Amino acid sequence: MNAAEISALLGVVGTVVSLAEKYGPEVYTTVINAFEQTKSGSGPTDAQLEEIFAKVKADNAAIQAS
């Protein structure tokens, strides 16, 4: 890994931690699922992206209701 890749990775980690602190641990699970779907090299399908988006919206609604 070069410096730019490490910097980008730390930026993503910082963002995820910040979101988890603000919105709860559901955000962490959603982000991890998104990363796992993209590790295959082929990337997520449109349906998988829609599923992730729906999960994020549901997490947000649950957070806002609490």
C-alpha cells in the first residue's frame, strides 16, 4: 500500500466511526455489508445497491424514531 491508499483507507474508517457514533452501530453493519459485496471484484449489482440504500433508509428511520 502506498501513502495515498493508506490515507484513503483511514478517511473511510474515520467516516464510518463518525457515522456509527452519530447514528448507532447499524451504520457499521450496513457499511461492512456494502464492502463485502464489492470484494468479489465484480462489484454490487443494481439490485444489491438498491437493497443497501433501502437498509440505510430503514436504519435512518429507526434512528429518527428513537
